[in-house]
Amino acid sequence: MSVIYIVLPLAIIIASAAVLAFIWAVRRGEFDDLDTPPLRMLFDDDDAVPPKR
């Protein structure tokens, strides 16, 4: 029963850190454009630059 005094505060700290990381990512705009990155690979150029001699 005494382990709950260690695990509960630890779980609250980890959950708070996850929520803060999510809020930080949202404010930085990490989730603004969710459609373009999957489509970007379709439009990549396959033209390789020839090696210099």
C-alpha cells in the first residue's frame, strides 16, 4: 500500500509532462499542416545530381 505514495505522484508528473509537451507542440505549429507531408513524397524529384569528377 505504501507504493501508491510513490507511484501516484510519479504518474501525475509524467502525465503533466505529456500534456505540457503537447501544448508546447501545438503552440509551435507542429500540427498545422497534416495533409501536405504525406503527399510531399509523391512529388519528390528523382533527378539525381551527377557526381563531380
